[in-house]
Amino acid sequence: MLKETNSKPTTKTTKKPATIAETIDQLVENAHDALCAMDDFTQEKVDNIVHQMAMAGLDHHMELAKLAYEETGRGVIEDKAIKNMFATEEIWNSIKNDKTVGIINDDHERQLITVAEPLGIIAGVTPVTNPTSTTLFKSLIAVKTRNPIIFAFHPQAQKSSAAAAKVVRDAAIAAGAPEGVIQWIETPSLEATQTLMNHERVASVLATGGPGMVKAAYSTGKPALGVGPGNGPAYIEKTANIKRAVNDIVLSKTFDNGMVCASENSAVIDADIYDDVKKEMKARKVFFIKKADHKALADAMFDQKRGGVKGPIPGMSAVAIAKLAGIEVPEDTKVLAAEIKEVGPKDWLSAEKLCPVISIYKAADHAEGFALCDQLLHFGGLGHTASIHTLDDDLATEFGIQMKASRVLVNTPSAIGGIGNMYNEMVPSLTLGTGSWGKNSVSHNVSSFDLLNIKTIAKRRNNMQWIKLPRVYFEKTSVRYLGSMPGIKKVFIVADAVMIELGYVDKVLGELKRRPDGIEYQLFSITETDPTTDTVEKGTQQMNNFQPDTIIALGGGSPMDAAKGMWLFYEHPDASFFGAKQKFLDIRKRTYKLEKPNKAQFVAIPTTSGTGSEVTPFAVITDAKTHVKYPLADYALTPDVAIVDSQFIETLPKRTISYAGLDVLTHAIESYVSNMASDYTRPWSLQAIKLVFDNLTASYNGDLQARAEMHNAATIAGMAFANAFLGVNHSIAHKLGGEFGLPHGLAIAITLPHVIRYNFKEPRKLTMWPKYEYFRADEDYAQIARYIGLQGKTNEELKEALVQKVIELAHSVDVTLSLKANGVDKKHLEDTVDKLAELAYEDQCTTANPKEPLIGELRQIMLDEYDGKGVED
């Protein structure tokens, strides 16, 4: 560690640096002061600082993605947003428990004590391809190990990279880090970067960029971590799951338009399945160019004198590249494919591409397939990544042993699999070492651990699925369970004024008062349709004064959501609403995790047949300052007991019945087509769908048995989406409801036909979830239609029959499916639709949608909803 522990920080002057050398000297001096200041930091203090950095980066993930795209013109905003989430959520989840301060291991039996010390000042070099995510990632692992970092950003991404650095720097300083912990060169230049890397007080260089910059980092004469180029092959072997393999490759090649260096550059396909794979690729909008167009494509893409792709190519779309080469392709083309035989300079299409273009080879057998992959690695990809799609485990292992690649991925999209943790158990990282094969010092995914030359064979794994539910008591008069439920002494009841007027609160109290040992109780009555943070704060204060052991939420979604918020902050006063509202990709890995309640048990008694909140880990709370609705989601918010008693819904107003019932239908349909749906959740979804279609109209018209069935349907649908989650129907409705004051169920119903049609179409962006092996929403909607007895010869006909059935059901309960008919002003919609679409993309429900939406697509759905296009016209 380059640290002068006995020296005192030098006095700063206000003199403006006159030269690049003086500028770098000042940055290094600031960093050295920070290094000394962090010398006595505890592990707990370091972890808190890094946690706050991760949450800040996560909170700005969309803003930084937009900045990166606007500045560089490369890739896809939505994918950059996911990269930023990966660089915060996944990285924090991976490193949060790492011991990086002081004694990290004390082996008494062997008398070995391991002590961690920082390397010293880090020079961080970042690329134009992944500017903000790489900055976030490197900042987190540097501060986690108490290393101050000075960045030299790529000149074409200076603004967005600096914005990312500022977000985490400010969060770090606010949490107690010294001011010099994260810095950057304000005016980028090659000379400034080289001066920084070669500065005598810089301990190590963490370089991500082109081969020249990485070589320069290794030429500094000091420890360096860099990456090498990737020309990764994907071998599709004859036993492969073809749909899954093609889905993975198209997903990978289109993710941020192919700029992740681990992405597949070539597909080597066994002759036995070649035609089937090619057919599936074409179905997924892979366009095979003619042999006559190969030279035009190569000339457009590659600098054949210098080697490598031309500057503008990385991150360019397939359609744009085809246009540049003068090749006509359909506008919905996702990937360009060229069938070739040569490997090497004789055919530049065999080289690394960093864009949605892939070369295709036919292999006669395993031996030729292995040989072609080996040749491709030797042509610019040694040490990086190779992948195989096969159902033969032994062959996959043999492939891993033979390939000169640090990452050998099995049945995995390479771009996502290579960066680790989402499709396999590799360390998540945005700096991928290539070992001595690629002239790197490390062969693993770089993170906050020691340097080792590690070769990894990572096999695809599905995420462990799970079912989490409260105890559910149902049937009419089941509220009587409160008379014998254990552990009740002091009860806090959350309800609204209507529950008091209807005598429902008295029914609950009547059962509680039957208890032989008596109870104490307090009542909190909410008056809002959408509970706010102010209401939650007031209720929490009352709970703190009363100290209940049991919380009963009585009412519709609003009292339950409010009660869940109060429960959270009563149990954990230090909990953060800012942290709780953050979006996540995986609920088990979320950056801010809520602790399990331990002071009070939670009983939910629904009095509307809609939200399913009685069995879900969700609560929708409106920020009182911004008026934005935030769906909070954490298993800590799941009630302990749900009492589904139909006597509480017999007097519901007809309008509530219609809106709530259509909300139930949407819960069931969205959970069935969700990318997280499973064999456990789909039966609940289908049963709830059938119950709604069979009973909602009769319930609306006063049939009490139908109302009881709808009450069951609401809870069954809640059980489904509590475990499979929802999709963009709810993301859109949350934002429309908040902006225009529409009841939730109404906004949901207006959106539903449009989302079914949208999700049914072949996606422009494939969704990421290991269990979701290929796009199947079209099949899922058709299966729903068949289950409820609809007719159709094709999936398209069945889908449209389902849409018409939804429209008929809505009309039967007097709901008109357009924003215009429900009082939304057209100009107000047009003025706000861009922001609403972005907020809908950021909504938590979006991550489980069966296809990844683009913001522009969500915007169009909202505009179509105004007149009810294709629904009410």
C-alpha cells in the first residue's frame, strides 16, 4: 500500500493548477489524504458508506442511463438502466458481506490470521460502451476496500461518467467518507490519463477500455487490473433446447445492442439441427444476409488495416448497420447473421463485433464444433468467454476443459451470463479478466477479492422458486377466528370511516371481546383513498404510544397498505422509505432489505374483492411531497393471517364491485403470463380468472353467492401474484391513476386489453429471468382463452377472443374502457405522457412482464387508451 502513515496532510492552496501534471498532483494529494483518513475506519462504517452509495446509484439508474445514451448515442436506454441496476443492486448484494477491513480470518487451529489492507490510490479508466455502470461498479468495489479512486473517463462519455461518479461520491461523503475518496479528471485527454496511471503515488490501475488503453495500464510498472477483447463463440450442440438457445443468443446480442464484451460473436451449429436453429432464429427476427452482401457489411463495420470494428459501430442497431452497409432489411430486424466458413483475417465477419451482428458456422460433428470455437477464440478472443448450448452435461464439461476461455457458460446468454450472478453463480462484475491468454493479470470477474488466475465453468441455473403465504381463513363468518387466535392482548385496528359506519369494526370488536382474558384496542381511521407517507407517519406514532401486539387491517387496499406501512415503521423505526421504494430485479437480492417484524402480528381482513393485499408482500404508498405512488414490495410486509369473510362484502357499492373485480382479473392474467410464473402459481391464476368471468356480472347485480366467489377469487389471485408478481398493466395504471385521479381498478381495466395485445406480439426486447427460457406470452394468453372455453384455431384468434371477452365483461358492469370517457383531458395526457411512460418503466411491476418494454411502447399504450383505440371504437 502506497501510504505515508506518519505524514500529515499537506495544506491545500487555492492556486489554479497550471499544467496537467499539477492537476494530477492535486487529485493524488486529495486521494492520499482520503486514504489516510480511512485507515482507522471500521468494517461497519465502510459497509454503511458503500450501502448508501449503492442506494444512491440505484435511485439514479434511469437518469444516468439516459445521460449515457444522450452523450454517446450508443446502445439502448432501457438496457443501460438495467446495467446501472446491476452495478448497484447485484454488486452490493455480492460484496456486502465481504470482510475487507482488518482481521478478516482467524484460524486458531492453524494459527493463521489474515489481515486486509487497501492497495492505495486507484486510477480508474472507464469505457465509452458502459460509462455509468462501470463508474458505479468501480466506485463501489474501491470504497468497499478503502481505496480512494481517481477516474479518467472516456472523452466521449465524460459528462455521463462524471454524473455517475458525483452521485456515489456525494452519497459516500454524506455517509462519512472523506472528500477525496472519489475524484475524476475534469478535462479528459490522453496525456492526463497517462500522467495519472504513471503517477508514482498511484498504487494500481483499474482499466476498462480499448486494447491500447489496457496495454498502457499494464505498461505502468505497477499492479494493474484490465480486460482483453472478446470474440466469444457459442456452440449450439445437437442435443440443445433450440428455443432456449436461440432466445438466449438473441437476448444477449440485443442487450444494449451487443456492447457487452462477453456477448456471442459467432454461433457454431451442429449440422443435425442447423436448419431448425436457422428457422427459429428467423422467427426471432434474425435476418440472414445474402453471401453477395458479406463484403459490404464487412467494409462498413471493420477497419481492416488497423483491425477491429470502426468507432461508430459498437452499440449501433442491426437496422442502422444494415443501412450503413446498403443492405435492405425489415424494420423489426433484431440481429444480422452471416453464414461463413473462414476464421481469421480472410473473413473479418469472424472477428469481435460489439453490435447485434453474428457470424454463423455449420459443424459436421463435435470435433469440428470444438475446433471452430477454438479458432474463433484464437482470433481475438483468447481468455475471454465461450458458451455451449447442450443437454449433455459431460460434453459441456469437456468443452469447458478444452476452451482457452476464463468463462465457459453453459445454456446461458453470454452477455448476461458473463457478467455473473443472474444466470449462474459467478461473481457479478463489469470488469472481466481474460488471464494470461488475453494478456491480463487476472482470469476471473473482478471484484473486491485477491488476484488469482481462475478458470471457471459456470452452468446455467434456474433461480430457486418459492411460495410464501400467510395463514388464510375463509368462508362466511370466518372472522370468528379472532376469538381464539393466540397472542392477542393489545389490538391496533386500521380502517376507514365507511367500515365504522357499516358496523364492520363492531363485528371485529365483537369477536375480540369474546376472548376470555379480554383485550385492549385502539382504532386508527384513515380518510384517504390513496394512503400517503403523512398518514403512515401519524399511524406509526399512535402505534408507538400504544405498543400493540396485534395489528388488524380492515377494509380495501388503502387501509391494508396504510397499516402495512405503519407496521413497518413501528417494528423498525430506522427503516427508510427511500430505501424501501427502490426498484429491484430480484426481491431476494434487493439493495434495501426490510427486517422481519417481531413485535406485532398482522391480520388482514379484506372488505373489497380486489387488491389481494391480504396475502401479498406489497403496499402502495403515495409520497406526500411528490404525490408519486410507490409500490413497496418485501416479504416482511406479508400479513401473518388473512381472514377472507364474505359477510364483509355483501353491501359493497356496485362501482366498487366492478372496479375491484376487473382488478382481480388483471392480477390473475398478469401473474399467469409473468416471467416468474411457475407450476405452483399458474393454477391459482387460472382458477381466479374463471371465477371472475363466471361471477363478476352476477356479483355486480346483487347475487350474494357470486360476491362470495369473487371474494375468494381476489385472494386466490393475490396468492398467485404475491409469488409470480405482475407486469406493465399495473405499471401503467399506477401512473395514470396517480396523475389523473382515476380509481385503481378503473385505470387497470382501461389498460388491460391494450396490454394483452401488446404482450402477445413478438417482443423487441426479450425479458431476463432464467426460468423464462423463451418468449411464450402468446401461448399463455391462448391457454387462458382455452381454459375459460373460448374458441379459436390459432393463438391469435384465441388472444383476440380473450380481449373481446374482457371488453364484454367490463361493459356488463358499466365500465367504459377509455380515458376520454372517464374524464381525462387530452392535452393533460399529451403534456405528461412522456414522463408517465418513463415512470411506468421504472415501476416495480415492470420487471416481471413477459417482455421487456421500451419507454416509447408504454407511451403509445397510454395514448391509445385515450379513445380506447381498438377497444371502444
